[in-house]
Amino acid sequence: MAITRTALNLRNGLSIPKPKSKSNVLAISTDLLRNLLFFLFLLRWTRKTVLQLRGQGPFGTLIDVYAFLRRFSYAIFLRLPGVRSQVQRQVSEAIRGLESKLVPQGPGTSRYLTLPKEGWTEQQVRAELEKLGEMKHTRWEDGRVSGAVYRGEDTLIKVQSEAFERFMVANPIHPDVFPGVRKMEAEIVAMVLTLFNAPPGAAGVTTSGGTESILMACMSARQKAYTERGVTEPEMVIPETAHAAFHKAASYFNIKLHLVACPSPTYSVSIKAASRLINSNTILLVGSAPNFPHGIIDDIGALSRLALRRRLPLHVDCCLGSFLMPFLSRAGFPSQPFDFSLKGVTSISCDTHKYGFAPKGNSTLLYRTAALRTYQYFISPEWSGGVYGSIGIAGSRPGALIASCWASLMSVGEKGYIDSCHSIVGAAKKIETAIREDPALKDDLTVMGKPLVSVVAFTSSTLNIYDIADSMSAKGWHLNALQNPPGMHVAVTLPIVKAVDKLLEDLISAVEDEKERERVRIVEGKGKKGQARGDSAALYGVAGSLPDKSVVVQLANGFLDTLYKA
């Protein structure tokens, strides 16, 4: 009996625990998974916070948080029933005003909303085209428009038209059918590469314009980073003055943008700030030569050194600098390094349809190596229609535009571009000097930075600059209004060269008119710098004063919709 009891106790003491139920195991696994997910979430946002603090600093981060809360609060305010209805009413009125200016109305206005039952005769088509060409417009022919038309000379237009007609049906997607177009396109790229001091092995493509060139440069950098470094959350570091096409690329290709300050008085990108914003997700650095708003060339040399040190691609946006930047020194003007002679520069966008004087729809994108270019290619090897490949966004492209571009470059030639650079930049210098030194302008207008190329931007601390812009519009000029900070600029073209004296005369008159209004306000006891009145002020005054830009977006949407109202 004792042995039996002892054996029983021993068995009970050595008994193996029963396995836990499946529900207990599942609960433990769920807890582990939940804790792991929480840890990954915490790690992700801790990293983002560290990168934010490193890039913007504590003070900059507080400013960003304040700006976000301000935008959020104002967005809620705009959604309140009474406020929302009033805002919508005012936006609708503004859009109707745009329509009344842009869409032809009244007696004698013809609208063609369906196909004609019978095709028109050649005489009918030509007559209608003549009427469309004579519609009331700002006279670019008289040099009244900033940018837009960069040459407009009849002799060159005739050559371009003949080239366009000769290759009207050409499509470079079929190089065996249109070998001449393939040859011309390759030669355009080769000529522009030479202008920008490209090294052996460099490559490039033509595109439909500066926006497509920038889009492709950003996408190529994104694909490179994904392929070579496994970057799945790409980020770009760009100057706040960089072209809006970089914002479009970020939106299209899901790339996070870091905007780097370009503070006065230089309005050039801050290299230190750019360096702080670089992290393991950065795929591209950007500099402008020059930028669109102020015509300032960023310190591309410093950006090049930064790109080399951090082993990152550097894109130089020279769409506006175009065929002026490469010829500045030879035309007798100061310049600074900006092209492939700087080893850190890996890609450059250059618009041949600006100061290259080609018809609209022409640009180039240049790469330091052919390998970089392949990242923008699209190839579908298993499509049922056959192996498909394209160099960029478009499949079919107009060979006629390529032919017109080639004809433009060959017609103007090196000497022609040097002469044009001398005339255009010389006129820009004349405008800049007048604003800085003319007694009628220097006390009220201030040139923004030190422009070296064709764009002269200016602001005012004594007058409302948007009223001056609207006053110039009333005098028949089409200049560009700027924001953040408020300003306006003139992008000098060959047509403007002939009208620069009249431009300065009207600018002096516009400033004097605004000064007289201010004097009247002071006499009436209303104080200085009254509320702006014109169209530029209506848009940019609102854009600058509202923390939430949804109203501005609605106005812009309305404007874009108006472009398609027949």
C-alpha cells in the first residue's frame, strides 16, 4: 500500500502539463501580432518625426504644425453653412466674369458644336481661320507680352512652316517609315548636348515641352532609386522657387516634396537647408538656371558638390534659360557654372521652344549617361500586339514639330543665338538698371535678387504691386504677377526688345498713378497702401491672405473649365 501511494505521488509530481487550448494559443499570437504592429507603427512615426526635426529643426517644425492647424481651422470655417454659401456665390461670380472675358459672346459670334453636314471648301476654312487669328488679343506682335512668344519673326516662321508641311504626316514611332525624322531628332539632342558640355556617353530625348521634360527627369530618378536602392517612399528636395512641374511630378508619381527656402535678398536656394532635408528616401536634388519667378540662378556648383557628397542625382531645370545660358559669356555677360561641366549634374531640361525659337511643343531632356535615360523608358514585352516600347509618356508624336525644331536650330545657328542673347539680356539689363536707378522708379520698386538672364522681377514696399500689375494690363501689357512674396516680372523676348522703352515709360506712368491714389488716400485720412482693386489683386490678394487655398483651387478649376466652353 505504501509503495502504491509513493508511486502515485511520484507520478503526480512528474506529470506533463496538458497542452493549452487552441483559443489560448490564438490569443497569444494575436497579442504578439498586435504588439508587433504597434511597434512598427511607433518606429515608422518616430523615424518620420526625427527626419522632420532634422530637416526643419524644432522651430521650423513648430511653424509647420502652426500652419497646418491654421489651414485646418480655416477649412472648417469655410465649411460652415452660412460661410460656404457666401463663398460659393462669390466664386461663381468670379468664374462668370472669367467666362465673359474669355468666351466670345454677342451678335455675330459663330459657334460650331457639331460637324458640318458637308465639308467646307478651302476658301471657307481659310476665311474662318483668318477671323480666329484676328480675335481681340494682347499684342504679342508689338512686344506687349512677357514670355509666350520668343521670336515671332516672319522669315523663321516661313522656314518652320515649310518643314512642318513637309513632314506633316510623320510619326517618329515608326523610324523605318520616317527615317528623316529619326535623324533630325537624334541631331537635335546631339546639338543641345554639345551646348551643355555633355561628356562622352551622354544621352537625351526630345519631349513636348518643359513640363514633360521635368516629369520624365523625376520619374527616371524615382525608378533609379527603386531599382538600385529599393526606395519605396521617394522624396525630392527642390527650391521653393522651382517650377510647378516638379509639384505635378510629385503628384503624378507619388513623390514627397521638400521645399527649400530661397530667402531674400538673393532669392537663391539655401544649400544648408537643402542638406538637412536629405535622407535615405531622397531620390533627387533640383536647381534652377534660372528659376521662373525671379530669374535667379541657383548655386548649381554648391548643389553639385552636395549631390556628389550624398551620392544623389542632381537635375538642373534650364527650360527658361534655354539657349541663353550657354551663350551668356560669349555675348559679353557674366555667368556661372550650371551644366555638365559640374560633375554632380546628372540631368538637364532645356526648352528648344523658348529661346531656341522652335515652335511650341519642343523641349529636350539631357542625361549624363545613356544608362540614366533607360529609367524613363517604358517597354511591354508580352503585349498581344507585339513588343511595345516608348521613350516617354507619349506613344505617337508629331514628326512635323521635330522637323520644325531642327529647321529652327539650323536656320538661327550659333551666331544667331549669340546675337539674340546679346539683345535679350541687354534689354533685361536696361529694365533692371532703370528700376534700380531711375528717380521715378527706384524709391517705390525693388529688383528681386540679381538676375543674370532674361527675367527681371520686382516688388514694392510703398505701393500695392498688384495694382501696378493691373495698371500695366490696362495699358495693354501682359506681365506676370508673382506671390510669396508679392511681385511681378518681365520675361524679355525678342519682340519685347523692340518695345522696352515703351514698357519703361508705361511702368513709370503706372507707378505715378498709384502714388497719386495713395496721396489722395492720405489726404482723405484713409492711410497708405489701400486695398487692391484689379483682377491680379482679386486672385493673388486672396491667395496670399487665405491659409486654406481651397477657394483659390476652385477659381483655378473654374478657369480651366472655361477654356473648354465652346
